[in-house]
Amino acid sequence: MANQKKGVNPKAPSNHAAWTKKDIKTLKEMSSRNCSASQIALELGRTRASVWARKHMLGISERLSSSKGEKNLAPATVGTRNPRNSREARKERVARRAQVAQTSTLEKNLQAEFSTLSQLAKKHGAKIVITFE
């Protein structure tokens, strides 16, 4: 049985950006100029791991220069922490839920008051006029 490539894990923390022909051309050119994986990753907006993996998949034999001693601005890999679970994201979700709960409570109170008001109006034969400003 031939090796079959597994599908991309949708839960894996990465951007899943497809490699364009322009990206591949840039990778080939920069690796032939002996650029480091960090430099290529920064240029392409990818991680160093994705640069190494694509280089291997394409069979590019040029060795990438060492980034030892360089300040690595490009991440080696995408972290395993899900950005949706960051402290700021959780705070935003909690605030949104609180706002929705508050809105729901206000709507329920308003409905109850309107119901009471309409019952009184029917009882006394009055007409209700609502004006929004």
C-alpha cells in the first residue's frame, strides 16, 4: 500500500496558508543565496519549521545558512497555545456574555412591564402610544 498523505488537522494551531508559486520561487531564490531559515520565514510570513519542511518537500539540496547568533524574529513553530484561549480573548468572551445577559434581562423586564401596561390599558379602555427618541 502506498503512503497516503494525511489530511490537514483543522484543530492544529497554524495558519494553513497555501504555498503560492511566488512563495516557492522566493524560497528557492533565497536558499540559493544562502539565506537562513529565519530570514526566509520573515520574508514569507511563515515559521522556520514550515520553511524547512517545504524545502525538504521540494527537494532543495542547498543548505540554509545558520541563524545562530541572529535575533530570531520568525517563530520556529506556531505555539500549541490556541489564541482563542488567551487571557484577553477569554476576558472579551466573558464581557460579551455579560452584556448579552444584561440585554436579555432588560428585554425580559421591558416585556413584563409592557404586558402589565397593556393589561391595564385594556381594562380601562385606554390607548397606548409609544414614541422612540
